[in-house]
Amino acid sequence: MLSKSQIKLIKSLTQKKFRNKHELFTVEGIKGVMEFINSDFELVSLFTTGKTFGLPKDKLNLIEEKELKKISSLKTPQEVLAVFKIPSPAAFKPEGLILALDGVRDPGNLGTIIRLCDWFGIENLICSGDTVDCYNPKVVQASMGSLTRVKINYLDLAEFLGQQKDLPVYGTLLEGDNIYTSALPNSAVIVMGNEANGISEEIISLLKNKVTIPQFGKVQTTESLNVATATSIVLSEFRRNLSTEK
């Protein structure tokens, strides 16, 4: 049975300030929970309504369905909820292909982008301070376990880009060069911008290379691509050269 203090703590983790305070976050659903258990993330506690799924028994708590509803952030709670420790940011060396996000605010977009990084072998994802928290429950859910395999660092994006001496910095802009006809390197920093406003002026001033995904539709008033959709195209094009190398 859950105590009132447990319910209060777990429910509070839907908010960033409490995740930061307690250095904890939640994962829901057996697939996602198992991904984190089998990773380097530290498990704090587990809650399930009956099925144990072979989960670690020393951290397992059997609860009723009505209790799970009280602590779940989902409209339809899944059978398992786990609490994990937020790790310290991992140090990384700027090399290879790095993705950088400038003010991406939608949790679903960030979760999908993390999955894309995992798919395309992008080990390091850089986020500006105003990008949505990667431990937001909606981000965790949308990342489908890929959060365990992608290193994410929140930092001053302008400072980071300004320090890059060896890696070329690319940004996606409407007035950039056609990405399909551009010679793209295997090592670079790629900047993707905010859903509504794109890349900020401060960051644009630091871009050495600008590319765009050309529009082929006859109706030129079509809204710009969703940032996660655009990211999938951009990463695919950057990886194309690598996949064709002999």
C-alpha cells in the first residue's frame, strides 16, 4: 500500500523543480522500465499492480490499480511505474556528429528526437537551457527507452558553438542551401530550432553553414515541417555519406 508521502513525492515528479530537487524521475510501462533497469540508470523503486514481469524484487512494491492511477501521469496507466535517479551529466568530447537543439519546447518532439538520435547513432545531444527537460514524463514516454543510450547535456548553446574550432556548425534555415545537393560532412554540429520561431538570431550569427529542406509541393503556403520530422530528414541526409562509404 502506498503512503501519502510516497504519493505526494511521485506526483511531484511531473514538475521539473521537484525532479531537480529530489534528483528523481519516473518511467511507465514494462518495456520502458526494463530498458532503464538494463542500463546504467539507478533504480530507486518499482510499483506494479500484480504482474512482477521478472522485475527486481528488492525494489518491488505491489499496489492496487486505484493507487497506480494516483501516481501515474498517463490517462490510461500501464501496469508498471518505476522511479529512477537522475544521473549527473556525462562528460563528452565534441567529435563525430552532434545534434543541438535551440529552444525545443514540446515534450513529444524532444522524445522523438532522442529516438532519432538513437536510430542514427548520434551519441551526444546538446540542448539549450530553454529546451524542455529530458526527464519530463512525456519526453521519457516518447523516447521509448532511447534516453538510456543518448547522452544529453543542457548548456549555454551560444557559448558551446562559439568554442567549436574543429567541428563545422550547420543550421537549418528556410534560406539555406538545398540539403539534397549539399556535400555534408560525417562530423559536425547540427542545430535545430524552436517549433514556432526556428533558430534564434544569436545562434544564427554563429552558424558557418546553412541548409534547408526544399519544398516540392505546389501550394507554397504550407506550414513549415515539424521539428522532429525535419530532424529525421536532416540526420538521414548527413548519414547518407557514411552509409555509402567503402
